[in-house]
Amino acid sequence: MKSQDLAEKVIQLRREVIDALYAAQSGHPGSALSTMEMLVALYYGEILKYDPQRPDWEDRDYFLLSNGHACPALYVVLAEAGYFDAAELQKLRQLGAGAQGHPHRGSLPGVEISSGSLGQGLSVGLGLAHALKLQGRKNHVYVMMSDGEQEEGSTWEAVMYAGKSGLDNLTAIIDKNQFQIDGATADVMPSLDPLAEKYRAFNWEVQEIDGHNFSEILPALEQVTRPLAIISHTIRGKGVSFMEGSTHWHAGAISAEQYETAKNELA
């Protein structure tokens, strides 16, 4: 897809995220909206190798959503790609539904990891990438994390080992929307920055980009010579005025009035 087509796909899928969250009357819109360009780039920008008709295709690339609360974005992308019927999206967070409030491997095709407890995804991705190397396979592993997740010690154990191992089949994507559940990351953990220098110190390649700009996203995803960390600067709640940069919209129920506003702004 061309960048303009990708941008149109982003708007469409953001609308579907709002539809699903409104139907659920709960969930996490902030990160679901901020991560959308990156997910669209991966699945529709000819980056990720996958086959929705064969979710377990052994030559596929792996996408692991470590910040599992952003799963409404992943669900709408997977449904659009043909992994499952889009009707599942209206069951988000319902008891017994495949579209659980946090991803569960085995509940929906295309979901590669159970996540929600932050700080686990990069370790899983590291182990997977290392195993693929030992097997001589060419699959690539992409792990998406939140910026608040960088405060987890388990994340840095994985960062150190990946850098030591020189895993050029591992890409970490940090959705740096500057907020976590209890406030701005700059307030909760001021020493988080400079984040890029921390990754570089452990022998990672680092790309800092505007995570809403495909002209920066696509080239960054193609440059891998050793473990790659893409620090994707984004806006929490991107595309919906009352959610953008709001400390409130980590999670919450969307009212009927807010739903109409959001849908109109994403037209």
C-alpha cells in the first residue's frame, strides 16, 4: 500500500476501535489509538510476513503485543487482515469471547502471546528470536511495548541479553505516548529518559521516529543490522480530541455523546 492508502486504513481502523470500545463500555482507548500507524505499517506496509489462512505458517514473522491493554488495535487489524470475522469485535471484553480484554494466545487466530502483565513480551520475543537463529530460520520477531513498560526490570534483562547475542532478527517497538496508567511517564519515572542512549549502551540499533508518520515508520522498520529498538513518539488517544494527551484515557467507558464526537472526528 502507498502511504496515503495506509493513512486511510488507519482512520478506518481507529473508527472500528472506537466502535468496539463503545460496545464493550470498557477498555483502553489511549494506547489502542496511539499504536495504530505502527500496526498498519507492519500488517499492510509489506513488512510482516503472514498468512491469515495459515496462522501457524512456520515461515511467518512474529508480532508480539507486550502492552496487552492496546489489544483493541491489534484485534481490528487482525480482523481486517482476514484472521477472523469482524463480528467478533463487537464482543470485546464479553465473557467467553475470543476478543478478551487482554490478549490470550489460542483465543483468536493471529494472537501470538498472552499479555497484560507488563514487562514480559521482550523476554518472550528474545527467546523466540534466539531459537529461530539456532534453527537457522529467517523469521523476524517484532515486539511492541509501552513506554511505561520500560520501567520493568525484566525488560532490561532481555535488553542486555539481546544486545549480547546480536540478534538481528529482533525488533522492539516502544510506543512512547508519554503516559502510563497513573500519569505522565516523565512524572512517574523521570529517569526513563534518555531512553535511546540506554538501548544503545546495550548494543542495540536505535531509531527515533514520529510514530504517526509513515515516511519515518516504514524506513525504520527496514533497517536491521543488530537488535533494533524503534522509539515511536506518539500521542495517547490519537485522532480523538478529548482523548489526545489525556491522563484520563488510559482506560474508561465511552459515553454516547463522546462516541458521536469521536466518530465525527475520525470521519
